[in-house]
Amino acid sequence: MNKEQEQQIVDYYSTADKYIRSKLHSNAHQSVFTKENDKYQWLVLEQKSQNQVEVRQTDNHGTITARDNYELTRNIPKCVGVERLCEGANMQIPFTADEINLIYQFGEKSKAETCASLSAILPQIKDSDTRHIVNSTLKKLNALSEETCAELTATTKRRKITERDHSIRARLEKAKEQSKQPIVAERKKHRTNTKGKGDMDL
């Protein structure tokens, strides 16, 4: 994990109180970030393999409230697993990619607003699979605390917007490169034709 990838991941979880890298707790296998004047709220990025990183976030009691997994790609880190702490129980709730997409699309500032937004689309859904995904998302969100739900929504939106913007930039750069190719090919063709005519004249 290079510094750019590390900072990109940290930015997803940063709120008004920014995380600061802890030289004391960081080592070759993990990077630890803490908040100023708070010894319990940590963000830990642990390198599990060459291309896998686990991110753990703790609350102001030192309890792990978030556990996410990222795959390091050449572009930006790709989130491949999301878990959040169930309120009142010592267990993590896993969210699927479809559920995360729903949170990105319909997530609001509060848990009640997010759940109301998702509940509002249920009567319009005819597909049983989609209805199941929405109901599953609602059930999982209702099992989270207000703080954890708000963090999940904010983190998801920051990550998805970054991925979207990067994808748009990548597509624009690709289109720009492709638009140059016909011009280069045409110039080569023109030079070849000109050379051929010159040969004929001789």
C-alpha cells in the first residue's frame, strides 16, 4: 500500500475531526490514525496481503464499529467488504454490494431519514429480488446505532463519489486518446501516399 492509496482510504472515513497518523502505533504491517485529544477513536489500516487491506474503525470507547476490506488496484482502492457493529450486540453486520449501492443512492443524514427514503420506494418495486434487497438493507440499517448508520452513509457516499469521478476522468482520458489515434493514422497514411506518388514520378 503506497502513501497515495493510504490517504485515499483515510479520506473516506474522515469527518470534521481529521485523523492524524500515529508514528507511535504504526509499523510495517499497519498504519494507525487517531484523533486529536482522543486516545480511543482509531482508524487502523492493516495490510493483510500484497493487494488486501483491512480497515478497522473504533468509537470513543475503543470498540470496533466498522470493519471494511479493500483490494489495492492500480487506480484507486476498491472496497470489497463492508461490516458494521450491531447496536446492543457484539457482532458485525455484513452489507452486500447491492445494499451498499442502495445506501449510496438513498442515504440521508439520519438513520430515520435513510430508512424512510428506502421505505418510500418499496410500493413501486415489482421485482421480488429487488424488494428483498431493499427490505434486507432496511433491516440491517435499523440494527445499527444512529452514529454508526450516519458514518456508514457518509463513508459510502464519499467512496462512491470518488469512484464515480475517477471513472469519468478515466473515460474522458480514454476518449481523448482514441480521438487522437485517427489523426495520427491519417497522417501516416498521407505520408505513405505522398511517398508512393513521388516514386511513380521518378
